Amino acid sequence: MTRVWRIWYNSAFSSIATVIRLVREADADGRFHTIYTHAHAHSPAAGAAHAFHVEPTGLAASDYVDWCLAFCREHKVDVFVPSKHAAALSAARGRFLEHGVRVLSAAAPDKLELIDDKAAFYATVKLPLAPPPEFRVFSDIGQFDAAHAELRARHETLCVKPARSVYGLGFSVLDEERSSAALLLAGSSYRIGLGDLRRGLAELERFRTMLLMEYLGGHEYSVDCVGADGHLVAAVARKKLPQPGHGQLIDMRADIIASCEQLAADFGLSGMFNVQFREGRDGLRLLEINARASGGIGMACLAGPNLPYLALCAFIDGHQGLAPAPVRDGLRVGELGTAVELP
């Protein structure tokens, strides 16, 4: 008789609906009973799993860990795949294991913290085939001016972004000719006038840690990966095409896949994670590791491997016997929105 594993995914980004759907599509033997929780009853992903429950709101990380432990006991969870408060839950893996619950974390707590802080991450990571972009850290106007003078002498275009952010929030390219108002009226996204930025920074005096970086103007690559204790089980690299409506191209560049293998080993990565690269004047550069499934996970899986299902199998059964489907290199993929009725 097939054992049924009860798999819980807690509150996550919108791609979690695709993740759960892919697991259920591949689970022909009925091994996995999926559970999803979210703070809002009308979350679009509420209907994706076999069961849905509402999470409490306003809990501190430590209180949320306690609630998760109680939820696991009540609902007889076997494997917990956390997204919300992932670092705190990864640190508490031993407490969950005492109750027979295995926590599938992308990395150890210290590695998750490092990955989340791009300033510390860039300063630490060693990746010969795709090093991070040249950058400087600033948290006041004096540091910004010094960093700008140094980097502008070597790079024609610079950009800024927060050391901690998701989905590119806070990223802007510096425009040295136009004001922010002119850029707004021109409909230019993700650009900010240098003079306006300097005035605003001076008014703030000190602020959260930011990065000033060389701007990478080439192709961007998003690589959806599955790891198992530092071993890269599978990866699908998507090249983002600049022309609107042209979708993305599966491009299994050897240097990109080798870089993902090294990152998985260096950071002990497991489960689903995503790596972002971009080409610049001096070649391929590493942008970030996202310790979760990306928004494009569905497009990646069209190329062959069912990555969310592989992540569960590798964690539960071990990766040695897995044979991921071959990747359809050169496949062009895209996404279309689908309307759904909410519960």
C-alpha cells in the first residue's frame, strides 16, 4: 500500500498555486496530500491544494513558529515546506523533527540570512564563471557620492537597489540627463533622475542599506533549480527576451548550469530555488539567489522536469535514484493569464 505523505506549504508568493498544481499533476500514485495556508481566506491559491486553512495574522516570528508546530500536530503533517518566516522555521527544524515533521528548507538559517542580504552575499560569493556586478554599499549621501565618483569612472551607466528586497522593488537605473518628473511623463519605468535622487538622499540623512552598482544591459537569465543537500538535482534556464510578446527561451548555457551547481554546493541548497543572472559589459554576472520557487516556475517545467515534484521526491527518497526528464533546450515559452473563481 502506498504511503501518503501530508505536505504543508505555508503562506507564499502567488507562484505557490502553480507549484502545488504541478505536484498534483505528477503525483500519479497519490503519494502526496497537499495542504496550503494563507492569512486571507480568498487567496487565489486557496483552491490549488487538497486542503486549505487560514493562518493567523500579526504573529511575531517566534509565535508563528509555535503556531506552525501546533498546526503540524493537529493536521498530522509529514513534510513542511515553509516560505513565510523561512529562516526562523529553518532554525527550528529540530523542534519539528521531535514531532515527526521534516522541514524542507532551501538552506541553513545563516545561509538564508546571507542570501537575503545582497550586500553581504555579493561580498562573500565566489563564482568565477559569473561573479557579482561591481558594487558599493551606501547608507548616507556622503557614501553615495563617494561610490558614484568611483564607479562612474569605470561604468557608463549605474543603478541602485536595496540590499534587501524582492521582485526588483526599489531598483532604478540612474539617469544623469533627465529629471524624475521628465522620466515619469516619458513613461520610463525603473529609472530615476540622479539629481532628484541625490536631493532626496540628502534630506533623509541616513537610510536602509542600498547598493550602487554597474548597470547590466544584456540578456537576463532566470534559472529554476532543485537541490538536495548541496547537490543540483535539476535546473532549467530561461532567457528573457527583450521584445514584448516574444516570451522566453530555454537556454541551457553550460556556464550558467555550472554556476548553479557551484552555488548549490557552496550554500548547501535544497528544495526549490531560483538563480538570476544578467549579461553586462564584461560578461555574465550573478544577480541573486531566491530561496523559493520563482514566478516563472510553470514556464520552466514546460521544458521537461517537474521541479516541484522532484523537490519533494529528492527530499523524501533521496536524489540518487531520480532521473529528471531531459530539458527541451531551445523551447520558447510564455504565460497567459487565466481567470478563476475564488472561494
